[in-house]
Amino acid sequence: MKSEVVTVPGPFTESADFSFENQASSAPSSPSVTEGSSQGLLQVLGVFLIIFNVGLNFAYGSFESFYALTYIPTFSASAISWIGTIQSWLLIVSGLISGPLFDLGYFSFMIGAGSFLAVFGFMMLSLSHQYYAIFLSQGVCMGLGFGLLYIPGITLISRSFVHKRAVALGFATSGAPAGGIIYTVMFDRLISKLSFAWTVRIMAFVMLSLFLIAAALLLSQGRSTTTISNNQRRKLIDMRALRDLPFWSFIAANFLMYLGYITPFYYIPTYAQTKLGTSRSLASYILIISQASSIVGRVGTTIFAHYYGSMMSWIFCGMLSGILCFAWISADTLLRFILFAAFYGGISGALIPLPPSVFFHVCPDIEILGTWLGMAQSISSFASLLGPPIAGALASIDSHGSADLNFLNIQLFGGITMSLGALELMLLWYLLWKIRDKKGLF
């Protein structure tokens, strides 16, 4: 296969002569599967089920509230939030390994290993009574398991679909809020009737069943969906990405978005209980409303992106999510808070499927898409690690325990970071238009 030297203008004129494969231009015309075929639909369904289980992270708000108010109340909100944020961080940062492994053809291995680690960690959580044990099982072990599955699943859809990529990603990633809803309902219903240990075990068996179904759907298609050229088998990390300006602009925007995005989901139940005086059950259902709206938002905005462009949709949803965090300040009644939770879930839900859809235009070669996406998401993942603990620390200023958190600081933190992320997206849009010559694609 011939290679052409692409000289990037501007800041890269002196040091960035990259020899990219010609597939940078030809890849979009040759997806791995026929879009709309049964093979493509099975891929979307299989990845949906995987991300459904990953959506347990969206149910962490219920765990956060239960831990803070009942199970381990002696620990601060910031300390407890580290459990969920470590899980979120490992979910994405593991892409630094799972992305290249996908490009190397180890998708089947990662399905098995990731599923085992996630279920094993969940089972170990049922035996945990101390903070350190909860942290290791729910935060570390489950986070690593999810991390071996998430980026490869997203990359598989991105490589297999072209014209309907945003829509396919929207449907596949809608599994996360769907899983968040089901696992939140399960936790709320079971914890009031059973012990914490048996509540977690039942949820773990459900997770195992869904992983087995997903593996059957994805692995039944053989190796055709992840076959790559031999010359790519030598690449684990592509250093050219580190000299690419659109790559870093994408990371900066994604970092700022992730910094504020998941924080409201962590604190919605606690806010409802402590500030509005609701029951634990009603607080959980408000979180469910937000997650249900996220499903509609992910699918709806990706259909919008299919017609009007992923970048425009990403900027719009990012800016509106920041504005909604500011609007949370005025949600001092139950009705206002429910409206905030519903609108925030619907709008912010698009911030998960849209970045991979845009990243296809950031990466210059489809055969290293998994590597580049894993690198980008891994760096951005530090925002997921830092965001909720920072918000928890800010909320603890001038407070007297979990029942008296300063939520104004959380609201301002989320609004400012996500608004800045939307502004950075405008710069990324310009760079893709100027450097990648992506005129008319957004």
C-alpha cells in the first residue's frame, strides 16, 4: 500500500511530517460491515449490552448516598466519591491498553477478561464492610474490567459504521443510562428488603448474564470485525498523536467536559435527601428520571448529528449542559429539581457518543483509530478521576458533614468547566477545518 507524506501547516510545519496510510481518505468508503445488515445490528446490540453493564457507574449516586448516610457515614463525601471516580477513571484510562490491543486483534480476549474482572469485583463488593475493601472491589477491580470493554466496543462501532456512525454510537451508548436505571431500581428495591451483601450479589448475577449474551453476539461473528493489516501489529502507542494539534485540542475539550459532566449524577440523590427532604427512594427515582432522559438525549441528539453534524451537536450540548448546571442553583423546590435532573440528563447524555464520532475526523488513519482514541480518552479520563472529588471537597467547605454540603460550589464547578469545554470545542472545529481540511463534514 502506498503512503503519502502529509505536511501539516502552521505550528507543525517544522516537525510534523507524518507518513499516514492512504486510508485516511479511503477508509470511510469501506466499513467492516454493511450498515443496516444483521451483522451490524448484532454488533450494536452486543456493545449495547456491554455498555449497559458499564452503566452501573451511573447508578453510583445511589451507592454514594447509601454509603454516606448509612453504610460508612464516618467518611466524607469527597472520600466516598473517590470510589466511583476511580471506577470511572479506570474505565477510560484503561483504553491506553485496550485500544491498542483492539487494533492488534485481541478483542475476544478482552471480552472474557473484562467480563470476569467486572463480575469478580462486584461479587467481592458483597463481602466488603470497610472503606478500603469497597474501594478495591468496586473502584479498582470493576473499573479495570469495564476498561477492557468500553474503548474496544466504541472503536468497533466507529470502524464498522460510516454514514450512520453517530446514530449507531448513540444507540450503543444509550446502554449506559439504561443500565444506570435498571441497576438503580434494583438497588433501591432490594436494599430495603435484603442485606447489602445479597443486593449486590443479585445485581452481579444479572451483570454476568448480560456479559454472556454480549459475548455470544459479538464473538459469533468471528475475527472479521477486528482483522487488521500486519504492519499495524507492531504499533502499541503512536507517538505521532503527541505532535498533532487537533489531537490535543480534542483532549482539552473532552477533559473540561468530563471534569463537570458526571458530578451532578453523583450528587442528585444526596441533594434531594438533604436539601429537599425527600426519602431515599424518591431521591433514587429522581436519578432514574435523569438517566431515562439521557437515553432519549443520546439517541435524539445523535440522530440530529446525523443530519446536521456531530461537532455542532457536541458544542451545543456541552454549552447547554454548563448552563443547566448554573440553573441548578435555582432548583430549590422538588418540581424545579426534577425538571433540572430531566433536562440535564437529556442534554448531557450526548456528551458520551458524540466525541468518538468526532474523533474519527481527528484521527488521520482508521487502522490506528483504537490506539489514538485510547490515548486521547486515557488522558481525558483524569478529569473523571478528579471532577467529583474536587466537587466533593468544594461542597465540604463550611459544611458540617454529609447532611450539610455546600451544593453551590458543586453547581458553579460543573457550570464553569463544561462551558469552558464548549469554548475549546469551537477551537477544535476550526483546527479540523483548517488542518484536516474537513470542510462541510460538520
